[in-house]
Amino acid sequence: MIVPVVVLVVVVWRDWISALIIAGTLPLIPLFMALIGAATRDRMDRQVRTLQRLAGHFLDVVAGLPTLKVFGRAKAQAAAVREISERYRVTALATLRVTFLSSLILELVATVSVALVAVTIGLRLMSGSLDLRTALFVLVLAPEAYLPLRQLGANYHASAEGMAAAEQAFAVLEKPLQSHGTRGDVPDPAVAGITVDRLRVAYPDRDRPVLDGVSLTVEPGEVLAVTGSSGCGKSTLLAVLLGLVEAEAGSVRVGGVDFADLDLAAWRTRLAWVPQRPYMFAASVAENIRLGCPDASGDQVRQAITAAGLADVVQRLPQGLDTILGDRGAGLSAGEQQRIALARAFLRDAPLLLLDEPTANLDGQTEREVLDAVRRLSHGRTVVLVAHRPALLALADRVVELADVGVAAW
Ligand SMILES: Nc1ncnc2c1ncn2[C@@H]1O[C@H](COP(=O)(O)OP(=O)(O)OP(=O)(O)O)[C@@H](O)[C@H]1O
Ligand SMILES: [Mg+2]
């Protein structure tokens, strides 16, 4: 912004005619830039989105290759991969074409403008109305006035792609957060009961609510088992208690305080959760267990491991606790991953434990060990346990059939 203005001022002082030409042609570059921008904006947006979608699709196909191979569909997917690659090539080259064409136009405008200055100087030199010194001075300086704008033009398309990507990021950032309260003094679930009253939960793309009119209470310090047929909404109920899914109607109260008024982050410090499909991170076993409790001592981690029936497993691992897991827990069996999730929850030492089928992948003996640990842990804590298996139900102080406590959707 400064250089073109300074050059213009200096040139005005030596040769006002050239200055006039420069001043007249300089705005052409931003003008063309705006015109090109307006013409290609939609196209750039579309291309950035297409490239992203193709990248995601490609990842999906590759991640699913073992399944496809077993079901004999790998060859068919080769065609899909070929097609994706082809579309990627076409889209990428279309983006490049726009970029090159628009840089060409901007460069052309700058070059023609400098040529205009040079030609008029040449003509005036020949007619003798301009001395050589001034002519050379202006000729050397003139391109400098255009240089910053040319650079701007060259980077313009990178910025257009950046804008398209930034807009998507902002669309996510600007989406209003789930409206939740700010009450930080969360009641302690170990001493305060949870009352669910005529809860209705619906997922946006489903026409029927999953839970409707569900009412139940969780007494402080009890182990409550929730059962029900597959797909009846047990995990959804836990998701509501976790603050991951918002209720459409009805209320959840914790020790008399409306759940909607609670500060979610403060509430979540009070609970530990073993999801139905636990997520493992590509980090060491110890780090995976320390997830909810990064400062836990080695002793505490070992205790959690024993409680979760994981001690033998850790011993068998090549580097013990420091063994690095693959993505999504590759290298561990489903039951081992589940026990890591249990150890995670045990280590967390939270007053409210939410367990979603915690022993689904375990054999009878390991299940009994884990159940003993859950029983020991449930002292002074509240546990909500989603369960099918009789061994788990036996652990509960009270069993609630979801279909009995509400108008279940099915
Ligand atoms: N994110 C979602 N979007 C749309 N529908 C969903 C979503 N999650 C779950 N559902 C639907 O909601 C219903 C209840 O799901 P939920 O996971 O709560 O069942 P569940 O009782 O835990 O079943 P299971 O015993 O098999 O774990 C199911 O019919 C499911 O298809
Ligand atoms: Mg479930």
C-alpha cells in the first residue's frame, strides 16, 4: 500500500505525464482482481468442497478395505477409487486453470501498463521534450509501482481458497452452542439424586422420538441397572445425562437443580463414562488410561488396571504400559479395549459412574472380576448401568425396564 503511493509521488515530481498514466492504470489491477473474484467465487467454493468430500470418501473406502475384501467387494471398490482419483484430478486441474488464468490476466494488465509508460517516454525522448536522465529515472521506477499489486494478484487465489476454507470453519464456530446454564456449584451426584421427568428425546432425522415420557429416579449411592430391547434408547438416556444430547421436552434434575442450568464442564467433572464402543487414542496404554485423570500417579494407574482385570493383558504387551496403540486401539482385542475404558473410569474416581454394557465383550471369569471391581467401586458412588446380561443385573440394587418407565418409541 505504501510503495505504489511513494513511487507515484516521486514520479509526479519528475514527470507528471508518466505519473498520470501510472495513477490511471494502477487501479485496474484491484478492479480486475475484484471482477475475477466475483466470477470465480462460487466455483472456488464448490471446488474446495468437492476436494474435501473426495478426500473424506477416499479415507472411508481405504478404512473399509478389510471388510470389502472379505465380502468380495474389494475389486468393485478399485473402480470407485479410480473414479475418485479421476474426479480429484479433474477438480484439482480445474482449480489450477482458474488460478493460472487469473494470474495471467493480472500480470498482463501490469505489463501493458508499464509498456504504456515506456512508449510515451520513448516518444517524448525522440521529440526532445524529455531528457534522458528523467526518462531513465521514471522507467526504472515505474515497474516498482506495480510490483506489490502483482504480488497481491499472485497470492490472490491462495487467499480465495483460504477464504473458502475459513468460511466453513466460521460456519462451525458461529453455530450457537447448545444452550446450557452456567451454574458451577454442581450438586454432588453421590449424595444428590437424579430425577428424570417425562423426558422426550428425538434425533433430527427421525420422525419418531426415541424416548418419550420417560420418568425415573436415580437414588444417591445406588446401582441402577437400565435394561430394554436393543435400540430402545438406553444409550440415548446416558447421552442425555452426559449432556451430549439435548432433551426435546421434560426435565432432568440433579438434587433439585434443573440440569439445563448446570455448567456442563463442571457437571462432567463429576462423572466417569464407559461408552458402549470405547474410543482408544493412538497413544500409550498408560496415556489412554490417564485420559480423564492426567495427573494420576503410577500406583493409582496400577490399581485401576487391577480393578479392571487388565493386569495380565498389560503384562503380555511388548512394552507393558508404554506400548503405543494403533489408531482406534488397533493391536488390542475388543474386550481388552473395553477393560482399558473401565480402568479409565475407575481411575477417574468420580461420584457418578455411567456404564454402557461394560462387560459385553468379556468372558465369564473376566466379567466376574470386573463386576467385583464395579461393586467395590460403587460404595459411596452412584452408578447407572446399562445391562442385558444377568450377571450385571445381579449387581444392581434396582433394575428398571426402559419400556416400563415411559412410552417407549417401539
Ligand atoms: N445419532 C443418532 N441419530 C439418529 N438416530 C439415532 C442416533 N443414535 C441412535 N439413534 C437411534 O435411536 C434409537 C436408540 O438408540 P440407542 O443407541 O439409545 O439404543 P440402545 O437402547 O442403547 O440400543 P443397544 O442395546 O443396541 O445399545 C435407535 O433406534 C437408533 O437407531
Ligand atoms: Mg446402547
